[in-house]
Amino acid sequence: MLLLQQIVNSLMLGSVYVTVAVAFTLTIGILNFLNFTIPTLFMFAAMIGWALAYWGLPGGLTGPSYWPVALAVGIIASMIVSLVVERFTFRIMKTKYGDSTEHAIPLVSSLGFLLIIENLVRIGYGTDAQRFPGPSADLTMSIGGIFVRVPQFVSLLFVVVIVIGLNWLLRTSRLGRGLRAIAENPDAANILGVDMHRIVPVVFMLTGLLCGLAGALFAINYGEVSPQMGEDIGTKAIAGMVVGGLGSIWGAVLGGLIVGLTEVMTIHLFGADTVQVAVWGLLLLTLFIRPQGLFGHSAIGKGKL
Amino acid sequence: MLLDVSRLDVNYGRTRAVKQVSLSVREGEIVTVLGANGAGKTSLLRGLQGAVRPAGGKILFDGTDLTQAPPSARVRNGMMLVPEGRQIFVSMTVHENLLMGSYMRADADVSRDMEAIYDRFPNLAERRNMKASVLSGGEQQMLAIGRALVGRPRLIMLDEPSLGLSPLFVGKLFELILELNKSGISILLVEQNTTMALEVASRGYVLELGSAVLEDDAAALSNNTALTEAYLGGGHGPAAGGTHAHA
């Protein structure tokens, strides 16, 4: 029973990793680009949400009960920041100094955005963790003797719906086909009329949306936000993505859950200090045994997503 | 005049691959562009489709200036390029590949056109839900042409469609080109298989080192034996071999 309880707990934790890992894998799969601003977007949505809930929204919407509105604004803010990042890292820097095979410029400039935004938030709000005035995280229900915290359970359902929706978008819609075409062969996609300059911002908007949602879910579930909250989540989501296989959405889902499980079980068995060792040990082990990850393609760079 | 190109310059990296080329395709015509490897044929087609932005000159399609327009605008106006090496999407199904041809179409008749493609290519219909990677080279070429057709083009530009195909498939391919042309689609054909290309085309241009050095009726070009020697790098033999693929 205790084991089952731990598995349920890890599912809940893993759902946050899953959302961020999916954001990473989306950008890698479509644009072949490790977007380092992702942890910052995650933090940004939560911090803006907290600040608005704390100091009040414009129009006199003050008071903790407006937290859902505050988080929604935070998510939108994170999408806007993501679009700004696209302008600079991808459109301006890459077209000016790189070519279609250039990966280092977007990667390094996105890392620059990570550090700048994180430190701006630190300057604005301080480095302390802040209490988020959301719903009571202690609200629990019991299913057959297993305790489930209600907000976490709702988040998990939310994540499942989002991943299924994203997958549906990629598989069946015109936009999704365009994205997959760019992922596999940008040149052939271009010739058929898929416009990179129109579709790349969509990828970044989806990234901002996923990260913002993950940040909001985190704020609700753990009742605490801070300027450095993205760092830990970011590294674990990258580990989850690699374990699942680069560019695979379902791989990111499974990888994120596995990382959540590894974390909960390691804490349970060996204590919190060993978590990073276990998670990154798992990542290295995956690279040794199955470098393409659980669901990845053996030939990296071909036919992703 | 459907396609009217004047003094077109196209760069390939830092070198000028196409220099001051003027050419035209009339409605309903098959025009071929010949030339040795590296003569600039592929760059010419990529410049025409907008995959590379032309460095100079003018491209008029049915009177509309598309010189600096993105490929999406060219596709919307009815230009379609079937690129060298097919460039189909191997991670997608056959059906999804065909749908990519309709990317710029907003009307509701796409599914009817798709069925017409399947009627024309039964091999593709049988494999419509399989990954395109399972197709043979010939079938992949049919898929690439089918994908272009779903876009309802008025002009199809084919870049070396016979490359790597078996002699049997080359014959089928040129039959298909004639059929498409009869159905009203104009064709700009880049080929190394000079013999076959001149058999189906009404006019031809010869490119050398990026410049158009010769323009004539296909029949006149076929009889011009000095041509093959001088510009096409020889090796293609006299116009006798019928359906044989190029060397």
C-alpha cells in the first residue's frame, strides 16, 4: 500500500515534468533546437501570477480569490515572452548570422534570455520563495486507502488532456502536418508553401503555453513560487525528454513520469540529497543502453515527431 | 504567356548559378531545360519556385509579378515544383504526403482531387495508410508528382524526374507527363535524359554555366548533333535509344 501511495505521488509530481518535457521535445523535434528559455517561461508565468494575485490586478481585482485570473495572465505573459525570444533567437540572430543548419546561435542566445529574465525577476521580487494564495494544497480525497491531493489530481487530468490535444493537433490538423513537414524536411515543406516565418512563432507560442501551464500547476500544487523554481524542473524535464527519446511526445510523457517516479522512490529510500544523482544516473544509463531513448528514432535528425 | 521570366539571376551560396536567364512557358506547353551537371538547372527551378530568392530579374506568372514572393504565394497562384530527389516526407503516410500538396488550398474539393490521384495511381491507393518510406523509387516519384497535383497547379516544374528510375518507369513517367499536359497543365521539365525530354517537349532551352545559350523547337534541338557534344557533356548518345535511362 505504501508503494502504491508512492507511485501515485510520483505520478502527480511527474505530471509537471511531463508538461515541461513536452515543451522541450516539441522545439527539438520541429526546430532541432534546445530551447533554454523553457525553465524561465515556467517560472515567469508562476511569478507573474503570484505578483498579480499578491498586489492585485488592474481594474481593482484585488484579493487572493482572483488567483485563477492572475495565473491566466501569467500564462499569457509567458507566451508573449516566448514570442519575443523567437524574434531574437530565431528570426533575427539565426537569419542574420546562421543558416538552416545552424544550432548554436539559437541555443546560446536562448541561454542568454534564461539568465537575463531570471535575474530581472530576482531584481524585481527578490530571491525568496513566496507563498502562492491558491486553493488549499492539503485538500485530499481517499480512493481505496490511497490519498490523493485534489489539486494535483486535477492537474494530472489537465496534463493528460493537453498532451492528447497536442498529439491530435500534430496528427490531424493542417497546422500539425505543416509542423511535422518542417520537422522532417524544411526545404520540401517550404516549396509546398509551408511558411517558416508564420509557423515558427506557433511553436514558440505552444512552448509558452505549455511552460506557463506547468508553472501555474506547480504554483497551485506546491503553494510556493520563486525566481529559481525553473532550474530544478528544467533539468529534470530535460532528463525526462532524453530518457523518453528526443522529439517524441509520448516519449516525453513517459520519460517525465519515470523521472517523477525515480525522484519519489529515491527520496523514500535514500533521502532527498540523492535525487539529482539518481535522475542523472538514469539519464546516463539510458544513453549507454539505448541512446535514442525509449520512443526516439535511431537516426537522430530524421523524421522526428 | 503563362510563365515569363526575364534576365533572372539566382545565387547558389556565394556563386551565381543562374545568370540573366530569360525563358517563357505558354499555357498548355511543355518546355524543357537541358544542360550538363552544374549548368544551373536546379538553381533555376529553385529560384522560380522561390526556395531561393532571386538576386535579380523578373518572374511573371500569368501577369503577376512573383519575383520576390515566398513559395506559398507561388503555390497559391498555381506554380508547383517537384524537386530533385522527390523529397517526400518519409515519416508521414502516403495519404499525409498527398495532403501536404493541398497545404495552400482553402477550398473543400481536396478530398475529391485526392480520390482522382488514387484513381490515377492505384499503387498509391493500396498503400495510402502506410509510411511513404515503404514505397519504391518509382512509386515515390509518382507520390511526389501526385502531391504536386493535389495543389491544382497550372504549371508543374519537374526537376530530373527520371533520375534513378528503371527504364520501365521512365517510360511510364513520360507517358504521365504527356497525360498531365493533355489535361491542361503546363510543364517545365528539367532533364538529363535529353532524348526523352525533347520527345515530349515542344520547345527547349540549353543552359551552360548558368546562362541560356540556346533556345529552339524541340525537333530542331533533337536534330542538332553538335548540341549534345558541345553543351550536354556528350554521353547521352544519338536520339535512338527510345526509353533507355540516362547513364
